Amino acid sequence: MGRVYNFSAGPAVLPEEVLKEAADEMLDYKGCGMSVMEMSHRSKVFDDIIKEAEQDLRDLMNIPDNYKVLFLQGGASQQFSAIPMNLMKNGVADYIVTGQWAKKAYQEASRYGKAVKIASSEDKTFSYIPDCSDLPIDEDADYVYICENNTIYGTKYKKLPNTKGKTLVADVSSCFLSEPHDVEKYGVIYGGVQKNVGPAGVVIVIIREDLIRDDVMEGTPTMLKYKTQADKDSLYNTPPCYGIYICGKVFKWLKKQGGLQAMKEYNEKKAKILYDFLDESEMFKGTVVKEDRSLMNVPFVTGDKELDAKFVAEAEANGFVNLKGHRTVGGMRASIYNAMPIEGVEKLVEFMKKFEAENK
Ligand code: PLP
């Protein structure tokens, strides 16, 4: 079997070019006689890799100089604790709960201080983004937290919330580098890279310098203090070296594609093919309100569990894999991250049309 069309929500498809290049360099990275997996994180070779990766990310996202870029471990989930531990100075933070990941972050923050749920879309199974133009922001809130793209439910903020001057913190795990981000609008942007950026094991945190403090919550582990990591340029301890190296290659690939604006246009074109079909199909239906549709994660259902299962099985047999919806939602979900080629979506839609005709 050759390569399949992989619609996994993460870890997910990576650009073939990146994988091939990494394979070519596997035994001997640029003439140093070893793999990046085998070299010291204190070596000059690795230092060049991490510095170049950071610079390429800064170029892609236009990251201002007063923001630090940290390459960390522990996944996005560890940030659910690191954020309140580092940022809750007044002990209060506002959370907008638009899905399981925002809910988990909110629940975790509640362990460290007063986390306030200021808006939620749980009443309608997280199928929309609440109106965020005039939220009851707490006067003492240290930050307002969002999950910008909801991987499981397939919604995305098209406009950032009005935080009334408070620091915005965003989990962008599933929309990272899928379009331009205006970094200055955030205090912290972070994401696990295993969807759009690289292999599992790296989380990237972009944080404004004034939020990096020494006087964090008592008991904060050294490793979870942003200051520890920032002072040592992500090399306080052994970083996820190989993962950072692959992320660096993906950053170069993105530059070659024309950067994030070009990526956005490509992603819009791709998503439109699938959404247009869902809007006209009698069998398959999208599950979220149109205005809040994600460009990255597209959930859909037939309304009949048996038919859903039949579709997933037949799709897999035809080389379209990982289309089963999240266990909490059911149905199907096609994750169409940056590295999913447009042909993948076109062929999936062709297959869906054929399935619909055969199963009327
Ligand atoms: N946040 C979002 C938006 C996610 O989609 C996920 C995982 O899918 C997570 C957080 C959790 O990431 P991790 O498994 O890296 O902790």
C-alpha cells in the first residue's frame, strides 16, 4: 500500500517533502556523521537547528521582538496548568468554554485560582462560538482564555473576543500556522505541534516578555516556569530535539508555499470543496453553524450510526483513513491540515458522492 489520504486530527499528515528530506538526513545530518536524534543538544549543529527554526517561525508569524518563542514538552495539556501558575497574579482568570479542550483548561485552572466561565457553547454541544463582543470580563482577571480552533467540534473564532484590555491567551493547537496570526493581539499563543507543524512531543509557546515573571505561583515546578525556559532559550534541559528539527523543516516548507497568507488561501479553497458538498448533499450534513466553521476540522454525520460506520469502513478500504469522528461526538471528522493536498479533499468528495449514490 502506498501513502493514504490521512484525515487524522493529530498526530496528522506532514508534508511529504519534509518527510523525504528527513529520511535522506537520517544517518548523516549535513555531513556530521550522525542523525539529529543522536546528537547533543549542546552541540553547535543542534544550536544552529533550533536557532534557525526559531528565526523561520518569527519570519512566518511576524513575531515582534518583545515576544519569546519557547519549544517545550508536555503537550498542550501541560500548558493548561503552566498558564494559570505563571499568569494568575490576582488569582482570577476568565475562560470561554467552546469545547473539550477549553473545558479541560478551565477545569485545570480552577485548581490554582478562581477560574470564571464567562461564556460557553456547551448548551448546543459546542456547535457554535458564543458572541464575544461584550463579555462579563472580571475586573481582576489576569487573562482571558480561548481555544481558537476547536478540534473536536470543528468551530473556529473568526474574530477574537473583546477582552476589554485584558491579556488574551489562546490555544491554537489545531489552527497553528494555518493562516496569519496577529501576534500582538495575544499575551500568549501556544499549541501542540502534532497537527499542523510537526511530530508529537513539542509544544510551542509564544509569550510577551512582560508576562514572564519570577514571582509565579508558589509551588510552580521549575520546569513549568516560563522564566526558566525563556532565560535558557528552551535549553534548560534536553529539549525534544528531533521534533524541533522537523518543525524547522515544516517552517521552511511553509515559507516555500508563500507563507501564511498563501496557506490561508489554500486552506480556504480546500475547506470550501468539502463544505460546499456538505451543503448540497442529502446524506451528509455538517454539524456546526456555518459562520463558525473551522478550516481545519470538518465534522459531519449521516444521522444514522450504522451508515456512518459503513462509510468510515468503506472510506478506509479506499485509502481515506482516520475519518471516524471523535468518540464524544460520533459521525465523521475530516481534518484537513496544511499538509493535506487539495487532491485529497477532491477525491474524498468524489468518494462521498459515490457512496451517497450507492446507499440512497
Ligand atoms: N488543545 C487542542 C485544541 C487540541 O486539539 C488538543 C489535542 O488534540 C490538545 C489541546 C491537547 O494536546 P496534547 O495532547 O498535546 O496535550
